[in-house]
Amino acid sequence: MSRTRTPLLAALALVAGASGTALTTTTAAHAAADAIPCTVAYTVQNQWDTGFTAAVTVTNNAAAKSSWAVKWSYAGDQKVTSGWNAQISQSGSDVTATNESYNGTLATGSSISFGFNGTYSGTDTLPTTFTLDGVTCNVDDGTGGGGGTGGGTGGSGTRVDNPYDGAKVYVNPEWSAKAAAEPGGTRVSNEPTGVWLDHIAAINGDNGGMGLRDHLDAALAQKGSGQEVVQLVVYDLPGRDCSALASNGELGPDDIGKYESQFIDPIAAILADPKYASLRIVTTIELDSLPNLVTNTGSRATATPQCDTMLANGNYVKGVGYALAKLGAIPNVYNYLDAGHHGWLGWDDNFAAAANVFKQAATTSGATVDDVQGFVTNTANYSALKEDNFAINDTVNGTSVRQSKWVDWNRYADELSFAQAFRTELVSVGFNSNIGMLIDTSRNGWGGSARPTGPGPRTSVDAYVDGGRYDRRIHVGNWCNQAGAGLGERPQASPAPGIDAYVWMKPPGESDGSSTAIPNNEGKGFDRMCDPTYTGNARNNNNMSGALPNAPLSGHWFSAEFQQLMQNAYPPLP
């Protein structure tokens, strides 16, 4: 993990430690907040031989402001190369950071945070004097007077290896109320689920719903004195999900500037608020997009013009890199990048290629691999966690399981084996060795009366696999509102080697897409894969879709599906 350094004005003392020179303060460093016009915390979050990443938090204790400018000077040759949440300019050693159009308001007692990357040679000497609109500030160390960060792991600027260990996970009250209103729903209504930020208006809350700040405030209320994880799904790339229509987004293929300034920047500004520094904020980054660049482009039978466009313009890679850099600059944010699922990337010609595309995105637009804490698989999908009744290396009468119609030469039979192996591949291409994997188990239980109790007959490899597999989909490429699915393993931390947690990132009961075309203002199209009468395409080998009938738009509540998920839960519900 990266080293963190925070300079403090007033009574300062230099101490040498194992991780280098640090600055600490005596108790004289803090005066009463009403005597300090402003406080500034300048933190070096990551540092290497010729560069660094820094975050700045400014707290205004004077009159409210409609715009602001923070200034400081460097003693060395530091140069700011890129920034976020502020317009940053530099003349010689003097740096000026002014507000963006969306964060100019700075009320009395409120804070704003921004960050930047920089270069240096020799010694990265910390600045010691800061001004806010010409008024000299002290520097807040986050432990008390003048707008502290609230303590906790996030506030210290150092991340733990697994954010789920020893922590509660936020229960979304909106989802919980819908689940509890269903007959039998109280059995699961207190389970934690992901909060989906899948369009710009969701940030502040639309249609009377909770916005991001509302959820973070609710998480603080749930937190108490312990640790609390909040799970966010960040999902609004330009040309989103280029191979599907039900999950298409509001931004066109070329709207990368709008994505950065109107979606990622406002999210980052909220998450960087010191009020939320004690939360462990898990962000799952842009589902279903980067894998499409591997499998649905070029000369492949599954290619689409939309995916070819996104490969050519680079906006998936640029957008993901930007999101990782901006959110990764916030010390208590944990970025988990979407990694599809075994039925998408488990084939030899997809597996390594996907890892390399992910590495490309994680080193673009200011991002580094240090901005990635892990990966998430099976989000909003149905792949069985563990197939117990057959193994990928089994043979039947000399025929490999890989030759069965269901497996179709895939290297992996289930999600757990895929996630663990893909983690090893990701480390091999340059991601940090301590990355962890999340697996979405919200809808992959496949219990109920149809769940096999043992292997299929050995009369043929297909009979053996089909008779024993838990995953009862018609084809592994079917993804929309699947008939027969059930709730999977309940959310839990560190369930298997290399796995940070089983999670319910997709809230059970929320539709994948409508069964028929429904006019809407959410940018959501009609995908025939959600139509139970559809006979398929190249991506599911021209099989029936397996979708439930009468489904609403994606993200809307689907009572019949929720009831099915409870009925077919595995492990079964009490």
C-alpha cells in the first residue's frame, strides 16, 4: 500500500520513521475552529521515484463562498501534471487550485477535496503554507478542531488489505423496504446490496429516490462504532454495454467529456468529503464494457458495430482509467474493476486477452495499478458458484467434459474456479499481488426441486454434465431474468482463498430488462434476450433466451422474479 504524509502548520516536529520522513504535530497545532478561518490537509497518497499523487482537503470556517481559490508554493521542482475536482494551474513554484463549475459553493464549516498527480526530482518537500482566497490557513491533521475527517481506516489514508474483513456492509433501505414488503421477504431484507449509480441524475437522487449523499449518510447512521462497507456500482460509460440494449445508458459513444465532468467528477467530490472518511467505500467499476472489447469486436461472429465503435474510439478504456484515477485518489475508496464471468471470459482466446485489456485501462488517463484493489465477477449474472457434480478435467468414455455442449471448450465449470484463476492471471500481467476478488452470488444459487443431487449418467458426456449441473440455464450466454434461478450464498467476507467477499452487488428482485418494448426516458432499449419467445443469436448459440415473462425495465422491481429467487435459494432460506 502507498505511504501517506500530511504536513501540519503550527507547532511541527519532524520525526523519522521506517517509511521515511513524516510530520507530526503537538497539541498546540489546533486552535478552536471559530478562531481559524480555514484549514487545509495536504496528503501525499502515493509516491515513486519521479512522481507522486496528492490529495487536498479544504475546510472553510469563515463566511460561505460561491467560488474559491487555494494557493501554495513548492520549495523544490515539483510540477502538477493532472488534477481532478479543481482547475489547477502552476507558475514556477506557485500553484493555484480553483473550483470546478459544480463545486464552487463552500458553506461555513463545509469542506471540499481535490487531488492531482505531479512529478519531482530529488526530494518531494511538502508545502507548508496555504491560503484560501488570500487568507492564510492552518493545516488540519484530521484528528480534531477545524473539520477533522472523522477517524477510522479511511481517514488515515491507508487502505486495509480486504475492506470486508471485520466490517458490516451497508443495507440499502430502499431495497430493504421493497424486499420486506414481499411475502417472505423479511428473511433476506436485511442483507447488504449494491447501490447503483447508473445515470447522472442518480447521483443526487431522482424520482424521489435517495441520492449518493443520502446513502452515505444512512451508512454512517448504520455504522455505529465499528467499520462499515458501502458498495457502489459505477455504471454510465459512453456507449455503455455495447452488445446489449436493455442496459444501454444515457451517454453516446463520444460523450467521454460528459462522463468525466458530469458523472465521475461529482461522484468523486462527494466520496472525498471528509464527513465520509470513516466509511470503507467499495466501488465496482463499469460492468459489461471492457470484456465486450475482447469478445464482441472485429471478425468474431459475436461482434457488433457498437462494440467496434467503442474499440476504435478508445472511450471504454479512457473512461475506466479516468474513473480509477479519480476514485483511487480517495484514501478510503476501494476500486474493484468488473471482470465479466466464467461464461464470458473463461475460454482460452478470451482469458489472457481480457487481463491485458484491463491492464491497459488501469494504466490510462492517469490511473495506475495501485488504483485497483481487486476485481468483481458474475455481477448481475447467474453462473453457479461451484459445480460439485462434475469437474472440468473429468472424462466420459474418453470424451472430455470440455467437449460437452454446455462447457463448449471453456476452461472453467463455475465462477469460483474462474475467479481464483483469473486473479492469478491478472497478477501475472502486472496487477498487485494482494488484489482480491468479489463474486456476486445474488442470483446463482440454483436451488429448489430442480437442483441435482448427484452426477448425471455416464451414458454420454452431455448426459453427465447436463444431469449434474446446478446452473439450469439453457445456455451459459443467457443473462436476462433467468427462469429457475435462486438466491445464492449470503454475503460474507473472505469465504475462499483470493476471494475478498461474496456480495449481492445486483439487488435481487431488480429486473435485468423488459420482456417487451416499454417507452421510457431512462435510455433503456428493448433487448430480445429478455423476451421469453426469442430464439437467440450468436452470443447464446441461437438458443431460447430462458427469460421470465412480464418483466419491467431494467432496475425496476420485478416481484415474480424475487419470489422465484427466494423459492430456489441455495443455501435454502429458513
